[in-house]
Amino acid sequence: MSANNAKNAKNDTNLMIRTNSKVKKAAQEVFSALGVDMSTAVNIFLRQAIYSRGFPFEVRLSEPNDETLKAIAESESMLTDPTAPRFSTVEALFEDLDAQ
């Protein structure tokens, strides 16, 4: 064992996590295809979390916020409103917006 590996081994620690067995198996298959084991993949995740100072990917709620829900409701009502303006091109839409 090299001096560097011995130093790293002294700093290593174990991390125990609980996960669903199907999730673990699916993740192992992905990581195996990438040529890494679960430990290496978790270490990559942890280092990326440190580097990005948060999750290394977007984390969001799947439920839209109030503003988005209102916009969805408005667009749905416009689809069923026969008096709502319709445009066949983007140019026509902008012409109408500029006229207002």
C-alpha cells in the first residue's frame, strides 16, 4: 500500500444508508454499465454535492405552485371560450399584442 493510499484509508469512514431493494438493484445496474461500483457512485454524488453546495441536480416539488395553477386554469378556460382570440402564427399574435 502506498503512503497516499494509507493516508486515505485512515480518513475513510463507513456510511450506512437504507433504500428500497429494487432501487438499489436498478442503481447498481446503471453504475455497473458506467464502470463504477455503488461506493464510487455515492462518493461522486457526495463530492458533487460539496462542489455545488447543494444537490448536484434540480430538486423540485411535483405539484405546481398557486401562480402556475392559476395560469393552467386560465389557459384551460381560454380553450373552451369561443370569444377568446385565436392566432394561426406567432407574427399574428405579436401584431395583436402590439396593437393593445
